[in-house]
Amino acid sequence: MSVFEYSKWDGSQQFSPQSAERAFDQLTEYIMQHGDQVLRSLDDLDDSPEILEMIQKEGLIEKDEEGKYRVSPKGIRRIQSSALTELFQTFQRDGVGKHDTAQKGEGTVRLEDSRPYVYGDSLANMNVHETLKNALIRQGGGTPIRLKSEDYVIYETEYQTRCATIVLIDMSGSMSRYGKYATTKKVALALQAMVRAQYPQDTLQLVGFYSYANVLTERQLIDSAPKPVSMFDSRINLRFDLDHLPSRVPQHFTNIDAGLRLARNMLTRHAAGNKQIIVITDGEPTAHIEGRELVLIYPPAKKTAQHTLAEARRCAAAGIRVSSFALVEDYFYLGLVNFVEEMARVTQGVAAYCGADDLGKYVFDSFIGGRRTRRTAN
């Protein structure tokens, strides 16, 4: 793969070689769409080795223990930062602010407003200037200044709590269409960058779901791609023993049930005051878990929907907020819209359907909303 930039030549322009950062950004666009198969193909390049050497020297890609190219930690941070910048260009920056809660957490945010002290308030939030002024006025000036309880003034505060978020990412075969998966990856990476920068006490984890579900690291997300469709039958109804799985199981189904189960188990072990699951999908569920069996059904069946909704209810009962986002590209998605609306109903959560271009704003707004309503301390 060669990387070129074209412009009209008027004879006066001076050649300027492409920077390593710019070349890496262009390479990243392919990785977002096709995953690590792009990195694997770099080993076969022989026409532009200097570009790869330049990117590698900049520390954006590196070779692993087997001598294969991979994105370096520095490259991962650049991808996340670029994704966040790109998304912020599509909606107002002030639409994303601090996320607050009605529950007491590990710290408070001091506001500019002040009020008289009430028994039980923390004196750590005392407005010293106003308190001393009240005492001086009361005693008519002079020193020493003797404080009384009626002199105390404290700053208004708002309690904030840590938030544990898990983003469930659809990796089924249909996500390869319309750039849906590449956009979803960018949104998830941008959200990680924002959490790291603005909410260091928070945690955000990624789970990919397809016929199964598994936790994804940042690198695994970048390297990932939708599962290729391996069955083309008009009707499919298969069962697999989870304890004795065959070597080849179709991977391209949509198992939201498994994703929710995994996310719930992870969050129930977390001590954060707020917990939320954000589901991004482009299809109705076509797989679920029954006991120790994996069930794959196509077209989407009521039984699969019922198992998935039952797990969604268990998430809500555990105090986990569930937000579901349906990537809808045409009128064939009516069943998906109905399903995510039912998910919102049984969990008393959030449901939205949108195109890939609008996904970022919806997900970011939902993440902030997951911190619940601010309450001023009394």
C-alpha cells in the first residue's frame, strides 16, 4: 500500500515529504474499517518501506515478539485523541460536561455560591473570607476575631461519584456495511479518551458481542473487524453445548444476551456508585444462551428476544442503567427499532435510533446522562 498526496503543480511549489503523523492517520482510517488485516499486509510491502520506517521511528507502530507490525501504545493514544477531536467537531463542545449524581461519592466539586452553615456541613468547605467578615461585623471590629456558629459561611458543593461504564459493541456480520463498525470503533475510542482526560476516577470497558461476547482491550478493538458471514441459509436454528464447543461455530450472529450477561457480571463486582451499559447494535438479537447451550436462530425469533429482555431486566434490577442505540440505515430496520424501544421499557433506560454519522452525539449524551441528576449538598 502506497500513500500519496496530490495537488496542482504550478512550478513554484517546493516538495514537502509527508509527515509520519499524517501517514499514520491515513493508515489508521484503513485499520478502523478492516482491522489488523491491514497491519498484517504491511509485512508484504516492498514499494514504500521508507514510509513504514518513518512511522515506526516516530513510535506510532512497532513490531511484536513475532516480528509482526502492531499499533504502539503511543499510536493507540493518537488514534483515541484523533477520534475525540473528530467527534467534537460534529457537535458543540459544551454539550459534554461533567457528569454528576444524587449519590455521595469520593469527592465534591466546590461551586462559587455560598450559604450559611447548617449543622452537619463539612467545615472543609468553609468560605473563610465571608466567615471572618461576618465575625468582624458582629463584634464591631478589632482583634482577636472570635468566631461563632452564626458567622460560618460555606461554599455550595455538589457530590460526584465514580461511574463504571461498559460499552457493548456489535461485531456481527452486518456491521461491516455503511461504515457502521468503523464509526462505532471511533466513538468507543473517543469515549475512552474523554474518560481518561476528564474523569480519571471512572472506568470504561469494552465488550464485543457476536455469537459470543468477550472483553476487548483498546488494542483488540483497534485490530478488530466484524465477523465474516459464514452461513447463507434462509433459516437457521442451531444449538451448541458451551462445555463442548466444536472447533468451528458460526461467529456472525448477534448475541446481545451474552453481552449483557458479561457486562452485568463485571459491573456487579465494581464498587462505583453509578453503573451503566451502553449497547450499540445494528440488528435484532439472533443468538442467546439457554442454560449451558448457545442458540443461534435466524431470522430473529421471539424466543431470542425474550431471553435478551429477561437479561436486560436483570441488569436494571442490579441498579445498572442500560442505554441502547440502534444503527438504522433504511426502513427494513423496523424490527430493530421496536426491540430497542422494548429494551428501554423493561429497563426504564434509554433507547435511540440513528445513522452512523449521529452515533457519537447520542452516545456521549447518554454517557453524561448516566451520571444522574446533580443535587446540591445540604
